[in-house]
Amino acid sequence: MDDSSRRALRRRRRGPGPQIRPRVHCAPRARRNSARARARARSVAGRGLRSADHDDDYRHATPQPKRATSAHRCKHRAVCLHRARLGHGSRARTNCRVVRFIYRRHRMTGQVSPSTPIVPSDQIAHDAAERLYEHDRLRSGKYVLSTAQKIGGAIAIVIIVLVGIFWPSKLLQAFLILFSLAFLAATAFKFIVSVRGARYDVIERISSAQIAELRDEDLPVYTVLVPVFREANIVGQLVRNLGALDYPTDKLEVMILTEEEDQETRDAIAASNPPAHFRVVRVPKGHPQTKPRACNVGLALAHGDYLVIYDAEDRPDPDQLKKALIAFEQNGEEVAVVQAALNYFNDRENPLTRMFTLEYSYWFDYMLPGLEHDRLPIPLGGTSNHFRVDALRELGGWDPYNVTEDADLGIRASALGYRVGVIDSTTMEEANTSIPNFIRQRSRWIKGYLQTSLVHARRPVQLIREVGVVKFSAFALLIAGTPITFLAVLPFYALTAVSLFLPPEVLSGLLPVPVLWLALLNFVVGSALMVYVTMMGPYKRGSFHLVPWALVNPVYWVLHSIASYKALWQLIVKPHYWEKTEHGLTAHVDDADGQAG
């Protein structure tokens, strides 16, 4: 562990961040179902156990009887959670770690069904949106620019305008050199990290024998959060996919997080007849209406020691939860997050889905392992990231105002000295099949990278002290460099066209020839590096039919560039708007069952 990581770990021990406190009350090392455990839990909580009719944390949407009969009285179960026997050859630790009094609504008879919505309290809804901002405004994306950034930006604009008035050609040359060097640096960084990810296999390989050693009675409670919005057409598939997870259902808590106005999706969930361990949460209407805000609500209600996020169209490998548990145990508490790979089941549908699959293959199979090998900050994927719940609460949950909350959380985890692990498990998803849908999704991702860059640039000196110069540089090249790269694509294409068709004497009057050729060389070299990296992507999975499509990347990047300019505009006019990605549009639904089962 380097010095910056040690310092971060010491800071984490001294004082946590804006923690999201769990609803459950804990009594450490207590015996199962004992009177002593109950008394200890009451003393920790400072109050006795409450029935659901008086629970401040959430209320049922359906009317409750004033006084329940003994047959329907709310039951509280003392659930003794054990440290699982995890990892081949590791020392077994099966002593009782914690006793939680969990109000198991699916154990009740006659009052609540799995499809009955749970309504969080006003306090939980408020904290889900504002806790991070109230604790540390400079780490929140609630506003785009800090006061210092506004002043600095205004000064920079004045200087640029003055230089443009008096020395326009010099300004054009400066921009051309800076953008071309930034493009080359960002693409070269991705190339180097991806090659290292291919050379050094740091992915946690979990064998079937290790999984077979796990005993159901030793497993901890696992919470699955699934934020959905206007997904009535695919929630039936969602229930089937998550129902296939290989995990004891009495220790599995699946919460489908629906927005208040999305009654159509809740009706579709009820019609799909979900299992008893599924719960529907009705997230109160509020600002911002984003996925991370809904996830913060789910985190406040979660009972599990571990938690994972899935999207509505996801089909994870059935043993993914158990693989994540083993990876956590093998790596210790320094690893707060474990990321599973993402890929697409409809890669053969059209050229766009092929390009999407190429991109994800190189990113999750080479780029993320390369970042993990060098202990660099890892921007999490939006789904299939598994958390230690205590670490996630210490981090303050997700930033509800950031539209790529996953990337932001990965940087905050690195600043506190945590690591992100990568496991050999895959979640199959649906690749975008239409260009408009692609532009909507990609513009949100790029806008989120811009948000994250601006948020963490507010205190650059402090960030360098927290993570070190190397990690800070990696963050700048990856999170800030990616939007800059895409923004530069269309201008460089235009410059290339102009240089080909304008007479040399006219062109030399606009730009010095050495500057022009330097910019074009940087662009060509950077593009070639990225084409090579995306060619690497399919090899690990044996999808060799995708390799020739890597040559189409220069055309594919035009779509990225269009999306980046849309993202830049939205960052100015509506920074917290969540651009909805439509799902269930593919004609290859059956492929998901065949490839992810």
C-alpha cells in the first residue's frame, strides 16, 4: 500500500463522511433469538421495537387496520447473521457477528404482498437528495460551478476574448495544440492501461469448488436494488432474471425502486407475481428525479450487509452474489466495491449494437483490470457493482445530483483509501439499437463525466493530497479526458477535410504548417491506438466476428461527438436532467436467456 493509501485509511478511521444511517438496530456478537440480545438491541437503539403501524422509516401505501389481530400482528424476527465461510483455505469464522431485528414483511400473513408498495418517510426522502450536499457542498454536484470556479471561468473567458480580438491566429493555434495534445494523452492513457490489463490478470477468479463450500446458513443478508422508471414492458423479464439468482431467498432482499408517478410499472410488477422476497418501493416525488436519489432511498431501507445495483434489463450470472462475497473475503476490508463485467446479448442485431459490444468488451475486460492492477481510481459501471453496506454508508451513498453517480462514487472511494475489485462474472444487458436512444444515453454519460470533473476540480490540492499525484493524473486523463476527446472529434474531422481540399497557400495563411501537421498527427495516432484497443476487446470472450468492426470506430466516434456537444449544452441549461434510456426495444430477447443463463 502506498503512502497516500495509508494516509487515506487513517483519515477514514478518524472520521467518516456523510453516513447514511441504517434503519435497523444492531447488537454486536449477540446470541440468536435470546432475551439478552433483544435487551441489548433496545439499549443500542434507545427505544423499544416498533410495529409497522408506527414505523417512522416507511409506511405502506395501502390502508392498515387500526389494531391488528394476533393472527396478523406485525412480527419482528431476530435474524442472526454469520460471517460466511468464504474463500478456499481461509480460516472459518462462523461466530455470530450481529443480530438485527428485521421486520420481514413477507413473513406476515394477510396484510402485505410482495407487490404492495413501501413508501419511505419524508426524512428518508430528504436525506436521499440532500445529505451529501448538506455535509460537504464542494463534493456535491448540486451546483455545476463553485464560486471560485465561476470567478476563474469568468477571468478565463475575458482573457480568451481579448486574445481572440487582438491575436486570433495565435488563439486558434493555442487551442489546436492544447486539444490535440489532450486527445493524444487521453487515448494513449487508455491504450497503456488496457494493455496492462491484458498482460496482468488481476480479475478475481472464483472457482466452482469455492462456491460449493459456501453454506446457506452462513451467508449474510444481501440486498438487491433495482431502480426502474417507465419499464412496464420488461419488469416481467426482470422478475425472472433476478429470480434465477443462486442465493437463499430468506437472506435475499430485492427492492424494486419505482418513482411515485410510475403506477404503470408497479401494476406490471404486481401482474408478474414476484416471489415473496421481492419488495416494491415507491420513491416520493422530488428533485432531482434521478437514479442515484432512488438508490439512496433503497440504501436507507436496506437490511443487508452487502448490496448490489442492477438495471431493469439486466441478467446477471446466477452465482454472481456468491462470487462477490468470496472476493470481498479474499481481499479484506480495503475493498469496498466489487465490479462485475457488463456485456450485451444482442451484439449481432445491427452495426450499432456491435460497436457497443466492442466498447464494453475492451472496457470491462481490459481497461478496468488495468486500472485495478495499478491501483488507480476506477469509475464504476452503472450496474452490477457490489458494495459492503457499511463502507457505502460511510461514503455517504450516491450523489443524487450527478448523472454518472457511479464514476463519482469510484473517485470518492479512492479518496478514502478504498479499492475496487473486479470479478469474473458477467451481467448481460441490452445494447442500444437506435441512434436517438444512443445519443440520449451517451450524452448523459458524458455530462456526468463533465460534472464529476468539475466537482473534484474544486479542491485539486486536497484531492492530490488524498489520492496522490499518480491517481489524480489518472482521474484527469480518464474522467476529464474522455469528454475532451469526444468534443475534439468533429473539429479535427473538419480540420482534416479543410486541409485536404484547401490550396496549401491558403491553408498556410490560416495556420502554420508545423502546427497543423502536429495536430493531425496527434489525432491520427490517438485514433489508431483506440482502434487497436477495441480490436483487443472481443478476444477474451471469443467474439471474433466483432474484430473487423473496430475499423468502423472513426465513424462511431462521430455519434459520441454529437452526444458530447449535447451533453455540454445540457450541463449549462439542465445539469441534473436524467436522460431516460429506453429498454425492451431489441428483437433478440431470447438471446438473453441463452447467453446469460
